[in-house]
Amino acid sequence: MKKIISIAVVLVTVFLLAFYPSIFPKESGEEILLSENDGKNGNVSLARIAEPTDDACADETTEYVDSFGGYPDPATFNDQLVRVKKKDTSIPYNENAYYPTVLMYHCVNEEPYTVNTSLFVRPSELEAHFKAVSEKNIETLFADEFGPKAKKSVIFTFDDGYEDNYTNMFPLAKKYNVKVTIYMIGYKIDKPGYLTREQIKEMSDSGLVQFGSHTLDHPSLISLSEQGVREQFSGTSWLISEITGKPVTTVAYPSGDYNDMVMEVAREFYSFAYTTDDDWYWGQDAMMLPRYAVPRGTSAATVLYFIG
């Protein structure tokens, strides 16, 4: 009887380790907390935050740019844009390799100034994340470097292109020599609270910041026609490339909205496309890569835990 019970215990333990690894901390004594508002119930998953349909951290009085303004009509962009060479858009399976963990941030500010408080990561928290990754010798990659690697790696992404990415995040990236990718809303360039052309150029020239497309005005892409999606992609890519002098190789779908049509158009312009999903599977299409959303209050230990 004791032998049967022992076997049962072993089988249950193996099952839990295989399907519920978050039950078992990776290092003895390591603090695994989601954020300042969670962790008491044993939940160690990074939050799956549904990105707002408008700018996550934009001031509530800010109006969206709903016209071309001083920019060229996007219908003219295709002739000016050098598209990224298409690649095989499936992620290869390699059981002996490491795959990057992709993290999604928005604002980096001490005090939230909109109701979306979870999206305002404190500068001290972000510094702890960068410092921990640096001290653990975890490789940081740009968003167009996703793929099997020989060591653990992470991709830091920041959506929308807020000014605090320059004032609060960029100095930390330089301090810890961390690569980051910023997904810029094209029509927000030079708008109050967002990155300026000069800031974008300086960050890009540093070699530590890559800029990706977050479309022209952050629409739900699944609500647009195929031509509308194409104009959103080509327009933003042209605006960013004109400033940086570099091709735009990746896109992040606004609000995480995508379907088969959106993915096929994205394939015309980009090597990789990122969602707000947080599930990963082998052989995943590179036009629907997942990211973990990092909320305000997330500890460095949690970030390290999900990097692996």
C-alpha cells in the first residue's frame, strides 16, 4: 500500500511540474510577485493587460489626430518606402535553443496621470528590471532579432512613443547598455507628450533603440479595409524611416487586434509582428508573436522568472 501511495505522489508531482511550473519557484527564497497589488493569492503570471483602444497613457484631454495634417497622403507613401525583404515567417523549432521573452511596456513615469495606472511603470522599477537583466548576463535583443538563441534573451518593447521613453527610459538603457524597441504611432510624432523627430533620431543613432510601426493613428486594424491597413503600415514606416534613415522591420498591432488579412498585409512590410497575446507555441507564425505586459509594481524577480 505504501508503495502505491509513493508512486501516486511521484506521478502527481511530475504532472504539476509539467503543466503548472509557476507553482514551484525557480530559486529558493526568490521573491516572485506580479505587482504591488497582487501576489498574495499565489498568482505569479505577468498580467495580460488589454491595451486601450486609444493611447494608453495619453492625457484624457488629448484629441486623436484624425487627418493627415502636415503629412503627405499615405497613398503616396508606397513609392517612397523601401520595404523590408520578406523572410520565412515561421519560427523554427529547436529544442536545444533558447527563445526570447518579449516584454511590453508603455509609460515610464513616477506618477500616473490617467486612469490607466497599471501602465505607468516607475523609473525605479524599470531600472531594477534593466539592472537584473544586465547582472544575470541575459542578452537583450531588438524586436527584429527574434529567433532561437544560444543563451537566455529578452526583448524590451515600449508602445505608442511617449516622451517619457526619452526622458526616463533612454538614460537607463544607456546606463545598462540595454537594447529596446519603441513602437511609434506615426501621427503622434512631434505632438505634446510624445517623442519628437530630434529625440527619435538621437535614440536611433545611439544603437540601443530601434523603432517599429504602431500604425499612423492607432486604429483597430480589423475594422479597416485591406487598403486601409496597407496605408497604416506603409505610412508609419515611411515617417519613421525618413527620420532614422533605417528600414522599419517590425510592427505591433494596436490593441492587439489582428486577423488573417491583417497578418498577410503585415507580411508585405515586416519581418515580425507583435500582439498583446501572451501564449507561445512551437512553429508560431512570426506575424503573431506574443508579449508579456509588464504592469506598474512588477518586481525584478518576476521579470527574471519569466525570462526563464
